[in-house]
Amino acid sequence: MSNLPEITLKSRLLQLKCHFTWRLLEKDIDIADTEDLLHNQLTFLVTKNKYMVYNLLAYIMHLKGDYTKAIANLNEAEEKIKKNNPDGTDRKYLVTFGDYAWVYHYLKRYEDSQNYIDKIDQINKELQLSPNDSKDIAEIYGEQGWSLLKCCGQYYEKAKECFEKALELEPEDPEWNSGYATAVYRLEGFNGRICCASECKSLPLLKRAISLNPEDAVLKVLLALKLQDLSRDCEGKKYVEEALKQAPNLPYVLRYVAKFYRRAGLVDEALRVLNGALDQIPSSGFLHHQIGLCYKSKVFDKTRVFGKMNIQSRQMHTGEIDELIQKAIFHFEKTLELKNTFVYAYTGLANMYSKAKEYSKAENTFKKVLSFPNLINEEKQQIHLNYGRFEENFKKSESEAIKHYKIGLQITDPSRDRESCERALKRLAESKIQSDHRDPLGFGLLGFVHKNNGRTSEAIECYEKALKYDPYNEEYLSDLCELKLMI
């Protein structure tokens, strides 16, 4: 074994392909939530690749500063590889050994760190690769892809690229096909993005992955949800039934089955399934959030019916609606108790506080989530849409509602929430113009909508009408000049 100075050792460590060099940044990862997720996967998922879960868990332990547990998890990973690696393919060890080398480096056990680097070099030599070459190692790309998928949504695109590279090397591998299909599926539906049938790439990928992984019930419910997205519910239901037959008690199947049922309007059935999953994983923020969404759906359904009732019937049903609101609040609050960075749970909770007439709590919840430093565009859109509805419907502040709807529309990422912001602005604009055909704000709002959707001529026409009735409005003048310069 060579005995390199520490600085040379660090240089060699940076060349390794493992969790410590994949830029899994602490600021992007909810450490407690990811740790729970990984422990649950070790408990419930049946797979030959649990070594990947142990490797990522070791990295999470490093982020927590618990190197004893980090080494224990790497020991488990190594044992799993030995147990499920009858052909003796040493390349499966490369990531694990790289993680070992980094952990020992942090412990200042430089000789142990160097030992694992030497082991990696020996494997590379046997594979006829240079020390920092991974272009022919599908296992490295595949494990990186799965690790990125488990960390956060911002990493999904990179995860997809990793699986693409793995499939270039091993196109028939079931694990890499499964990962690739999952990554594409998540990207298509990431936080409400719109994906029409002609743009849907995950559907054939999921079907191919299932053909290679016929026992993977999770893939089947993902396919069912994608079919539901494309209004092919009957076809999707067949995959739901297959998945439940294969894995009737697997929480990762049940949570997606429940989502399928809820979106199909079978809310009571969804609640039954979710409560069954919650019995197995009571600390799951995801499950509590899904239950909260179910009760929220029941609240809005009951409220719609409530509006058509006579006074006597309304009095009978008021208590029932209040009870549903409190159940939704309980589960959204529980979600945030378990996962306090879950953005969509904040908007759900704020909406239910509004329904419960707890307006100060609702507003404080919106303000709190808007203050989060790393919100992605789709999250901002949903918050501003719901904040706008709160201002319009509960605080009766049209000007504040318009402000939030405008912010949501200005975020150009296509999503259902952006469409809802556009519809809200159009509705307010058209209402104003119908009430007074000389209302400048109505025409100004329509001009704003057209401008932000790239319809320059329509925007110019609307702003000119707005300025006709409000000739000194600086906002309209500025937007009109900007639009005319674009012609």
C-alpha cells in the first residue's frame, strides 16, 4: 500500500465516484425525512439492491456527523453485495469502497482511507480502467441515479441523465429501466406540470420497465397514475388491481393506490387504504398529507352541496363540515410536525384554516412558507394562487389577490396553478369590464395576461384601451412601451 501525504490523498478522493463527490448538498436535503425514507425502504422493499440504500444512508449519517453509524451502514452494504453477488462482479463495490475511503478520511484515519482507494484501484485494474474512469460502469451511474431520486426534486433531471448513461451500457437491465421510467415520470408530473398525451414520454418507459420487472408493484401503480393523467382511468384501474394483488400490504404501493382513488373521486376508499398504510408507517408525513388532501376534498364536496341546501338542511350539515375541516387540519399539522419543509402541506393547512375562519393562522401560514429560501417555481405558483384566493374570498381584498395572481402568472413554468392564476385574472378583468366598459383596471389586467402569454398585439390593444380611461397610469405606459419595442 502506498502511503501518500494527506493533500495527495484528498486529491485522489475527489476523483472517486461515490456519494461524497456527487454534489448531494446538505442544503437541498431534508436529512430527517430522507433518513426515515431509507429506513422504511430497508424494512418494506424487497430488492437485491438494498446495498444502495445502505450506502446513501451512510452518507446521510455523515451529514449528521455520526461516523459510527456511517461505517455500520457501509458494513451492511458490503455484506448485501457479497450475499447477492454470486457472479463475483467486483464493480458493485466501487461506490461502497469510495464512501468508506471518504468516511475514514473525515475520521483522520488516513491509512484506512488509503486502503479502500487501493481496493478501488485494484478493481479498476482488473476491469482495465484508469483510476478515475467510470464510463464503462453502469452500476455507478445507476446508483447515482437512485440516490439523486431519493434526495429531492431538484435532482430529478440529473437522475434521469444518470439512468440514460447506465442504459447506454446495459439497455436491458431491469433496475436501470425502472429508475429511468421513474425519473421521467416524476419530471413530467413535478409539482403540477402539464403533460399532454403527445408529450408523455414516461408511458412507454413505464410499460417497458414493467415488462422487465413484472413483480414490481410500485411501477404498476405509477403507470396507473400516468394513465389517469391521460384520462384513461379504466385502463389504469387494471394496473391498480394487479399491484394490490401482488403487494396488498406494501405501503409504497398503498399510498399511490390511494392517490389514484382520491383523484377518481373514491375518497372513502382512498382513506381506507391510507389508514392501512399509516398503521405500518405512522411517522410518514407523505401519508398524513394524503389523508389531509382526502379530508380537504370531502370539505369542498360537502361545501358545494351545502350551497344548494335550504336553511334547515344547512344547519344539519354544518357540524359535519366543521368536523371534516378539523380532521384535515389535524393531518396537515401532523405532516408539518414530521416534515416541516413540506411546502404543499402549508398551502393545504392555510386553506383549511381559512375554512375554519382562523384567518390570522391562515395568513401566518402563507407568510411562513413564502419566506422559505429555496422555493422552486412550481411551489411559488401554488402558494401565490392559494394566497390570492384567500385574499379574494376571505379577506375580501381584491388588490392583494390580484398581486398574488400576477406573481403566479409571471412564473412562466407551465402548470395547472399558472393556468388557474390566468383564469382568476381574466375573471376579475371581465367582471370589471361588464360592470363598466370604461374600467381601466379590467383592460389593464387583460393586457397583463396577454403580455405574459406572448400575445403582443392583443396586449397592446388592451393597454391602449386602459390608457384611454387612465392616461397617466405609469404601469400601463411602461408595459405598452416595452411591447411596442418588441414589434
